[in-house]
Amino acid sequence: MNIYFACSISGGREFESVYQTMVAALGADGHQIPTFGLAQPGVTEEAVLEPHFVYERDTSWIRACDVLVAEVSVPSHGVGYEIAYALGQGKPVLCLALQGRRVSKMLTGNADPLLRVEFYSTVEAGIEMTRDFLSSFNL
């Protein structure tokens, strides 16, 4: 499956190791993740890219993906936009956040049937939630 993995870049990188573990597990499961590099150290190199390039690249990746999985423990304008864009494209979206983190009511209050918001206690539990989410689609 082609998965767009969304995570905070300029909003803060305190969950970088979580992002890395999640994309590594999904990649090991055989999924394609065009945003794999955004979970890796050194992603701050994105800062030198032209905004228009990033927008065109990322929205193209979302249009081409089967689903979007977003780690939303760290608030991010970009991730919020990507989630809304994916839903607008009719893509299923899973938002994952560490238990105890505050998540925008724009996500937790959204009744869109394509959107699922889950809270995990460990990274491994988050990966299992993601696998469960993915298994519900015959893509």
C-alpha cells in the first residue's frame, strides 16, 4: 500500500524517534512511504526548499497515496493541512497521538467516516493500530 506518513517538521521534532520507528515498521511490512525521509534526522534540510516546491511535491504524494497516516502528538499547521487535503481527496486518514497529548478538536470532533483518531500508550501499540487501520482496506 502507498502510505503518506505525516509528521511535524517545523512544529517540533520531539517525537522524531517515534516517527522513525513507525515508518520503519510500515516499510518492513512492505508498504511504500514516499515521506519516509521526513521522519529521519536532518529533515531540517526541508527549510532550504522553496515553499511552492514542497506544496506541489507533498500534495502530489497525497493524491497518489492510498491512505494518510499522521502522528499528531506535536501540533503542526502543515500536518493539519495535509489531513484536510487528504480527506478532501477522499483518502482514508488515521491520526495517532500519544495518550495524554492534547489533540485539536478539529480532529477529535470530526465525524468524517474516512477519519479515525486513535491514542496509543506505546509506539508498538500505535504501530498495531496502524496495521489494524490498514487491514480494513482492500487496496
